[in-house]
Amino acid sequence: MAVIGIDVGGTFTDGFFHSPVSGEQVSAKSPTTRPDPTEGIVAVIDRLLAQLTDTGRQDISEITVGSTLALNAVIEGRGSRTALVTTEGFRDVLEIGRESRAKLYDLDQPSPKLLVPRSRRFEITERILSDGSVETAPDLETQGPTLVAQLRECRAEAVAICLINSFIEPSHERLLKQYLCDQLPELYVSASCDVVQQYREYERTLVTCINAYVGPTMLHYLEQLERTLASILPSAAVRITDSTGGAVTARAAGRRPVLTVMSGPAAGVAGAAALSREQPDADRLLAMDMGGTSCDVTVIRGGVPETTSVVAVADFRFILSAVDVNSIGAGGGTVAWVDRAGLLRVGPRSTGSSPGPACYGNGGQEPTITDAHVVLGHLVADEPLGGTIAIDVTAATEAIEKNLATPLGITVLAAARGVLQIADAAMQQALESITVRRGLDPRDFDLIGFGGAGPLHAASIGRSLGVRRTIIPRFAGALCAMGAVWSPERYESSLSLLTLTARIDGVALSGLVAQLCSKALSPVNGADHSAFDTKVRADMRFVGQGSTLPITLHGFDDEDFTERAHGDFLKEYQDVYGYVLEDHPSEIENLRVVMTKRTNQIGLQVATVGHQVATSEPWQASFDKPELESCELWRLTGNRRLPETVVGPAVILGEGSTAVIYPEQKVLQDAQGNLIISY
């Protein structure tokens, strides 16, 4: 049976098909449709199947979808009308926050936006103490009707429940959730004990509110997606990528939609990590995913991407296990403009898929990064973007001339070259922020450039960073969709312990782990625990610290369990910070289990590219100077491959993306069709 991966981006929806039996692989692309992304998904599936000869719709056993729907809802403020129910006296936790300021010395900066205004924040009388004992139980017979009336009056579409100390004892939250579900069945109800059972009141309240805020939108989308896919792919199980680079069932995503906030970038990272495990000597990798609206960068070591437990989106920082991605507003549709001081600027605003860059011929008038590539000869007019969008060279030239070249008093080529230099500098700075600023040397890493626009910039940025090699995947434009196929089914659960490591009882801890495993798999009907690999991690710190390090725990029954856990923490602390506090005690803040379903990853390896050797064509493009020069144009579509080695300058058309090779750079193609660029 075959599998399909889908990535719904801000500009394009990408698809990737793989048959583990035949090894056949194809990719496809279609503009993302708004407001209903399922239309674009169906279009991509149709284009994938149209390329196949021996596979029908009934042969697709699984489809995994990644989406930026939840992320965009938070960024653009298009979530549901949400209310908050909390313990009496804690109504303003959301507004107080952490009292942090984005610009410390700007006295005029506006206050961060609130997901839930004070008029929709309600209190109930109840109290659980810090040790988990009940001081005051909620009296829903007297308080319940008033609360229901308040929620109806404020026309809430979703409600978040976050009671004080419920991370220790969640019984009051569960009681209140059941009451509201019975009284207001049309409401989407999110309780913090079901979202993240960890301490820190503001962060826990915020992530619960975000889960409720995006809940109805995601639930409607997932229900529609399942209905649509069931009608066209009757045998396919539907999975949704999450923020960790794994995947969950659609039911699990509906219960905890906040898990999908970073699913789009995470799928690309999962694809890059999988490729790094197949590439010889690619154990240290910098991943650069440049699409239509943004560029996401992350570090991958030993085939495993860096992760974080805190995610920043718009004005919000909240608890969420996710790949550690740094995002900037630099994509193919990012707008270039001249400010009031007469300086050339690039981003962060994007034209999206509609109207899109001027070269789309769809009415767009503003110059973008894609238009700059068209003017410089990096994109070929007779190769439609995404296989469907014809390139309008004249429109791109006019947009850059009118909006950039004329105001700046320079040539069109110089303006276009300037756009790329600024974009490259921004992406290089983003990559340095996750390496140099963390004590890592980029020269020890390879760079992998993917996404629709990543291969256009990767060779230039890799040269500036001084990386060992730059890798352009064969399906670079669809690597996020490929990563969705590679994403293993993965579930996670956690709780706060706040206990000294020396006082931990390993046997008792194993009992907590068993409870967390059951909770993690609760969204999966009839889940077989033995089909999952389980990892237990602890967020550890020195007593008195505010930040933690993730440490893997094992051997709970061993006599030296606590000493080994403390020793592992000291070693990790030394590696990260360069010193340790030898005589200072450590403590476990949170306990976390990660359950990953075992799959046959061998069947998902990239197939070997064919042996039909491509021939070059003469071409004119601009590289390091604002002038056109002669170069080679190679077309690698249709399973073609390069000769032994190609020396730049060159433009290489691949499967859904184009790579720009600068003078004196050497390119060879490996057995799987990936381009390996050396300097």
C-alpha cells in the first residue's frame, strides 16, 4: 500500500507520493486555497495520482497532512470567541503575564494583545492547595447556572478552564469540564489538565486559551478534511503532523489542536533529519526551509533536530514541545520596498499566493524576492512555477523598475541583486543566531536548503557561512510533504514533579510513567502499547534555577538510579554551559513520556534516481555582479541526472524547485538525486 504526504503552506500546497513496494515517488504542487485549504489538497492529490500508472485511489493506505491553519489563526487573530474560567482571584493572570517587554526602553509600545479580554474571563469559588489537597470544592449547583448564563451572554464559542494548582490535582477541572459539556454541548471546552499538566500559572493558562482559541476552527477543518479524503481515498487513514516532527491521529489533533501550531515547519525538519540519517558524514546539519512567506532554520545533530519546550508566536510565549525553529519573514513572496529614508528594504510583509508576486500575472504590483530571481535569470520563463503558474518576466521587470530601481536611481539588475543580498543577509543572520550565538561553529555543519525558494539561496548562504557542503534534496520543493510521510506516529504526556533528584523513588516513578503512557495514548482507540517505543525524559535544573535541561531517564529499578540521573544532568550541563556546580543539588521539574510508533523506515528511503544523463543549455543569468553572464542551464526533471561533476555558474531545474550555483562551486548528484555542492 502507498502513502501520501501533504504540506499546506502559505503560498503553495505540496504533495509527495511514495510506494514502499515499487519504490515509485512523485511530487506535485498547487496554490493554497483560502479560506478552504481542502480544495488545494484535493487538487494536489489529483495531480499526484495523474502521474501514476499502476496505483489507484484505493491503493493509498495513509495520508499525512501538515498545516499552518492553527499558526495563522493565532498570528492573524482569526480564532474563535474564547472565554476563560479560573479560580477566584486569578482572573487577571493572562493580563499580568510575565511583565516582560519586547522593547525595554520604548515607553510607547502597545500592550500585547489578549486572546481573552477581561469581559470574557470568569471566576468560580474553589481551591486546591499546593500539596494537592482540597480546601474548597466547587459548588456547581449554585455557581454553575450563573457561569452558564455568563458564557451564553458573552456569546463564547470556546471556553478554557484553568484552575489554580490543577496540575497537581485535576479533579475540579474535570468536574467543571463535564458540567459545561453537559450544559453547553455546542461549546468547545479545553481544560488545562488535558492540554499541559505543568506548573507556571501564566504559561499554563495561556496555552489552554490558545488550545480553545484555535479549537473550533481546527475541529471544523479536520472534520471536513476527513470527509473529503474519505470520499476520494476510501482506504486511507488520516494523520496530522504535530509540532515535534511526529504525527497524530485526526482525533488527537482535534482534542489538542495547539499541538499543530508548529506542524508546518516541523514536517520540513523531519524530512531534513531523515535525509541527514541517509547522507554519509551529514551528522551535523543546518536546515533552511524557505517557502513563499517565511524562512525557518534549525539545527540537526546525529539525525535528531533540536527541540524546545517553549514556543513564541506573535505576542505569546507558551508551553509546547516543538522543534526549535527560528522563523523570519523571508520567502519567495516577501515584498521589497524603499523606505522614507530612501533605503532598500525586504520584508517582512508577503503577498501570499493571491495576488502573489508580480511575475504570477495575477494582478500583483509589488516586487518580491521571486520577481528578483526572475529578473536575474534564476527562474526560467518556460518552466511554470509549481507546474501551473506561467512566469511573466515583463511584469516582474516593471515592478522592480517602478518600485525599486527608479526611486533608488540604479539599474533593474542592481535593484534585483540588492533584494537578494538583503534577503541572504537576513537568512544568514538567522542561521548564525542558532549556531554562533549558541557556541556552535557553522563550519562544522552541512547546510540543507529546501522549500520552493530554499535552493535559490542555499549555495550563496552556504558560501558566506563557510559550511562544509550544501545539500539540495531531489524533492526540495516538497520536502515538507516528504517529511510528513516520514513523520512517525508520536504521542506525549507530562506532569510537574518539583522534587529533589536525591529524593526520587525510582519504583514510584515507574508507576507515574505508566500513568503518563496511558494518558498519552488516550486519544487512540484500541492503541497497543507494545507497538510504541517509550522514552522518559525529565526537565532538570539546579535548585534555585528557572531554566531546565531535558535528561533521558532509564533503569528506574536500579539502586543507583538517582545518582545516575544527577550525573547525566551534570554531564549535559557541562556540555551546554561549560561548567557545573558540583556540590549543588538538582531537582526534576517535569516528567515527560514520549511514545513513538515503530514503523518500517527502510521502506521510506528515497529511491535511486534514473540513469538518463541530462544535457546543458546555454543560458544568461546574474550571479555575484549586477550583470548577465553566460552559464549552463540543466533540467533534471523527468528522472534525469547530472554528469559526473558540474562547475558553476549554473542554474539547475529540479523537481519543484530551482538551484542557483555560483561561479567555481562544484556540484555532483548522489544516487538518490540530491545535489551536493562543495566550495
